[in-house]
Amino acid sequence: MAQATNDLLVAYPALDPFRANRIAELAKTCTVRVAVDSLLACDSLAQAAQTAQVTLKLLVDLDVGFH
């Protein structure tokens, strides 16, 4: 997908190190935004971003309970 655009939105977070690291590597060449819904997702992506020395943009999915 990165060949089609330089601005990506990952709609669900990557919790495992392989996917988190891949997202962080993509952030070296394009704008990456990731939707997160847990502290675990934030921590996983933060560690990968720090290792890759990049900044990821996060969109917080907040469930306020009005279903």
C-alpha cells in the first residue's frame, strides 16, 4: 500500500512486535497514523517507534458506552 500513497492509516493496532516494527519502518518514508484502543497497543507501537527513531501519529478509539 505504501507504493500507492505516502499517507497511511492503519485502522487497527499492531500488538505484536513484528507488525509494530513494520509500521515504524514505514514511518521512515511516509506519514503513518494508527488507531489504538488500548494501553497495550500504545506501548507496543511506542517501543517500535523509539527503536526506529520515528514519530507515529495515533488516533484514539474511545468507547464511551453510548450504544
